[in-house]
Amino acid sequence: MNISDVAKLIGDEKAKFLLEHKSATISKEQLHLPNSNFIENLWVQSNRSAQVLNNLQRLAGTGRLANTGYVSILPVDQGIEHSGGASFAPNVPMFDPENIVKLAVEGGCNAVASTYGVLGMVARKYAHKIPFVVKINHNEFISYPNSFDQIMFGSIKDAWNMGAAAVGATIYFGSEESKRQIVEVAEAFEYAHELGMATILWCYTRNSAFKKDGVDYHVSADLTGQANHLGVTIQADIIKQKLPENNGGYNAVNFGKTHKKVYTELTTDHPIDLTRYQVANCYMGRVGLINSGGASSGESDLADAVTTAIVNKRAGGMGLISGRKAFQRPMADGIKLLNAIQDVYLSKEITIA
């Protein structure tokens, strides 16, 4: 995908806004940017074992983005929180776990992330063909009245037994249950590392107080940035985060501690600068940031996915983890969308801001 293709897809005005932006906040020279030698350049200095490094390399060395330092991951864990019907009724073949994995393989992804049940059902056929990321906890959403909590759905040993390259987990930072979740996931990640698997953390904020005066700060750069910082503190190897939509959550809710320079020097209102602050909180990019693709909204999905990929890449992120936009449409269309995302990271014209 070249610059003219991007402009045609997302519009000239948006393309200019995103592709010509020069960040004057945290300089790109201060970041550890994705590259083909990230294991040697970064991770060999860490406490990660040779087995973990091997699985990180498996993730980085698979699919169309192999050995670029960037990743494209297909996540399909929505069947639990969003229900199987809400997730798969738009594309009925995806009720079958094999089609989920096929989409990731044929779509050129680095990995497929899903539940114990989905990946366990086809492990012997596919675990050696594409890296598995087993999602170990979920917000179970059928109990009534509904509650919002991440609970464990299986063991780390089970993920290892099915040949997983990594495990993934979610923490609702800011929620009443977050302290327990932090302890649970930290212990699970420690065991995963002991067995040689890499770790990916969905760093989501969750608290009704984060909505203030009609503005939702769950996706503010300062709050999501702090969630990222907590995620790397418990030794996640990759951080998954939603793209920031605003800033100033700390000041609006009036809690915790921050610094005025976060808003006057380290960020602007530009989405690339807001996302760069997320990268900075991932130890300046030593731990890769992957942004989520978001919900499917129909005809604009392709343009939206490409836009998100551009923002992530130009901010210094590691890639995209996009699910519903891909798996809730026919296989050929899902592959086309995943390939368009990957083309952004393969493009030499789309550079770090």
C-alpha cells in the first residue's frame, strides 16, 4: 500500500493529517522502535529465558510481517463477553474454531489469539503452523445481574500443553477487582515465563468514575498510558491497548498523581502524539504496543483499520490486533482487511513521525 492508495481509501485530508504529521513531543530518537533484530537489541538484556525469546521470535517470524519487528494478530475471544450469538451470527462459519484459525493463517497473521476451547479443539492440526496465544481470563457476561470482572478460565499448564507460544490476559485497571486481577495475572505470567511462553496483556481501564461531565476518559492517553505502565511492571512482553481518543483523565476525575508536562510537553491533541505517550509508558517501546482494531461498523471498517495502523506505526507501536472487523465478514473480505493492515507496516513510505 503506497501513499496514493492510502489517500484514496481514507481521504486526502485525513491522509495529509496523519502522514505529514511531525511529532514534537517525545522524539523518535528516544524510542526503541520495532526492527528485525529486536531480540538481540532488546530482549537479550532482560530476564526472559531462551525459551521465551524463542517464542517471541516465533511470533515475530510468522506471516506476512515476518522479521520486520511488526505484528498482526487475529483475536477472537469475543464469544464469551459478547456472547457467541453477538460475535458469530454476523458470519456463521466462525462458530467453527477451525475457521478462526484458518482466517489467521490465510490472512498472513503472526498469531491467532483465542480461548482455551477454540485453540484446544484444533491444537494438533495448527499449533505448529501458526503461533497460538491462549486468552486465560475473560469477563463472563451471562450471570445476572451483570458484573464486570476478569476471571480465570483455565491453567497455564494447559496452554503450554497445547503448544501455545504465548498467553494473553486482561486486567480492568481502576476497577474494584483490579488488585486481585493484578496479583492473579502477575502470578500467571510468572509461570508462563517459567514454562517458556511469552505474555500479552490487554490493559483496559474500567471504572464508572472515569466518565465525567459527559466525557468518557476510559480511552484517555494519560489513563491508558498508566495502565500500560502497570502492565509492563508485571512483565508483560507485549501490551494491547485501545487507541486513545482524548486526554486529561487524571485532571477530570481529580484523583491520583500526574504532572503538568504530560499535557504541555509530552502530548498534543494529535492522535499520533497521544499514542506515542502510550508507547512511552511501555518502557519507551522496549515492550511493544499493539493497538486494538475496535468493533465492526460496516462499510468503513477497512478505512478505519488502515487509519488505526497508520497511527500505531507512526507513533512507534509494534502492530495491530484486529478481530471483529475481520472475522465478522466472509473469509475473502476478512483476509483483504488483514492484508491491508499489514500493508501499512510493510510500506516504506509510512514512517515514524
